[in-house]
Amino acid sequence: MKVFKFGGASIGSAEAIKNVASILSQEDEANCLVVISAMGKMTNTFENIVNFYVNNDQEKLIESIDFIINYHTKIINDLFQDEHKIHQKVTILFDEMTHFLSRNIAKEYDYLYDQIVCYGELLSTTIVSEYLNDVGISNSWRDARELVITDAVFRDASVNWVETEKHIKTKIDTSITTIVQGFIAGDLNGNTTTLGREGSDFTAGIFAYCLDAESLTIWKDVPGVLNADPREFEDPQLLEQISYEETIEMAFYGASVIHPKTIKPIQNKKIPLIVRSFKDLNSKGTKVTNKAEMIPHIPCYIVKKNQVLVSIASLDFSFIVEENISEIFKLFHKYQLKVNLIQNSAISFSVCLDNNLNHFDQLFNEMKVLYNVSFVKNVDLFTVRHFTENSLSKIYNLGTSLLSQINKNTAQVIIQKN
């Protein structure tokens, strides 16, 4: 069995969904498992619904729900006849979501987020599954929340691998094509959880591992794994071949083409990863395998935005020692802030943090009682793998360098744009 993953850009319109059907037909896979994200940028709109709901902004809440309904309805009308059963299936999903919003009494934001945002994937997979069946690609729709089992940490759940493997192996029929949702999962209490933003790649890796897949193909709107994000750098180059280890390093530092957690499960079973373009089926893309030499061997640029550079010192100017560092990292974990760079001296400790969940202000309010804390928000962290002097010069020219850290293969620079 092969595993395919299609992201939001590949299913964001009726024409895009037709293209997915063409890809599956051309690949001639009668028994693949297909992981699908929410359509287009729908996850952002569902996040807006959560925020408007929490802030009791009824006008904007209704506007956002109407936008989602109209968006999906247009795609459905372009793909199906008026009397098609898809209309009822999608209406049921919308009713479930609005019913949840009307009866919910929970206040925890992260819990609410997972229960609402999951409808992006439920809607997209329902529509794609029905369309594929209509055009002769027979498939079975399955709910990932009943297959990928996690703990109850909402918005960034950890996989219960024992339960997940048991559920996937017993509930997935590998003789037919199966459609499942990326990003969403479920805990043992029946609550919806999510695997972290952009977690659909990870979902694909989970299914590939549990099904002992022949390969995992991630379909993107880029030719494959590039040495730089084309939105940030001019003339990025395609990496034709790289190793699991190099991909893990790039993902760890923030390369957006592959989710950081995706690689390890497939590496454990040496399942090849292929990153291909859904826009150009003649392109072979990038192949990721065990101990593969990087071809071509060139500098690779990675940027992480919305970072916070934090400097921490003792209130009495004493040394920062292991006990302090342990206490500080417990606070990072408490507020789900990922550390992307560390630099310390005798009396201070500097870190660069992701603030994707907007928990930094809560951390600061607790930490300032214990330490002298200063910070700079909205900085960019640039990482250059296999750097050269010329490649580093490009980074330093982008703004003011606040901190840099260089080792044998990797350079990291925190830049504040001018």
C-alpha cells in the first residue's frame, strides 16, 4: 500500500479536486491511503470562528460561519448535481458544528479549538471522497479520530502509538482506497484532538508506519524539497535527493515543506518519502531515503517568523545554573512554547521561542516574578544548513542581527527587520 497526502492548496477549488482525481488515476493505485487537509486556507477561517466565539462577537461569528458554508457550497455545486447525497452529508456536518457552539459550556480555548477546527478536514474529505466515488475511484471514507489515538493535550497532542497501530491495522482495509483526514485525531475519552498546526504530514507518516507502506508521497504546490522557501528567497533550487537525517535537521529548524514529526516514523521502517508537485506530474520531485547523499550539495535556507528573543537573568545577578535552567524549561513546557535556539553565559540565558499559540505573555507574567526578563517580539530566525560565507552575507543584509550561533554545518541568525 502507498500513502498519499494532499494539502489545502491541492484541494482548494473544484478544479483542484478534479486534478487530485487525475493524479490518482494516473498513479493507478487501487489500494492507496489518501490523507487530506482542510481546503485552501479554511483552517484560518475556522480559527477565526473559535476566536469570535470565545470573545462573544456574534456578528463576526455568523459572518465566518456563512463564509465557510458558502465556500464549500460553491465547490459542491461545481462538482455535483443538485440532488446528490453530498448536500445532506455536508449539511449534517455544519449542523453538528453549530449545535456544538450552541450547547457548549467549556471555557478552555485549546479544547474548543480542536472541537471546532476539525470540521475543516471532515468537510474536505467528505467532499473529495464522494467526488472520487462519482468518477469511478472507489474508496472508503474513515474518521481519523477513531484511528489516530492521542493523549488529551489539545492543539498539540502526542500519539499513543500502541492504540493507534492497533486501531489502524484492524480498521483499515488495505485492499481498497481509503480517504482519511490529516491533522485531527482523538483521545480515549472520545474528544477530538489535533497534532499541531500543519500536522497533516505527520498524519501521513503515522499511517505509513502503521500500514508498513511501500512509500509516502506528499503532494505540494512546489516541485519538491527546495533549498529555500520561494516566498522568502529568489531562485530556490530543487533538492533531487536527500537523506532522512538531513530532512529531520531541516524540519527541526523549521523547513515548512515537511512537518518536523513526519520523518521519524517512516525512517524507523525505511519507508521512502517522495515530495512531488501536483501541478507538474512529469516532475519526479525529491526522494528522501536512508543515508542518501544530498544532490545537489548546496546551502539550504530556513526561516521561522513570529519568534520571540528572550533574555533571562537572575534578579540578584547570580549565576544561571542547572536548577534555574530546569525551572525555566518547565515554564516553557507549561505554556507550550517551543525553543528554537539557546545561548547562555554565566549570568544570563537567551532563547528564541515560537509564539504560534500566543502564550508568551502568560509566560512572561509568571517568569518576571522569578527572573529579570527582557524580550524582543516579531523577530525572524534564519537557519542556513551547509552555509558558506556568501550565504551568510545574504542573511546579515536582511536586517539587524540580534544574535548568531554557528557550528560545523549550521548557522543560525536572529534578524530584526529594519
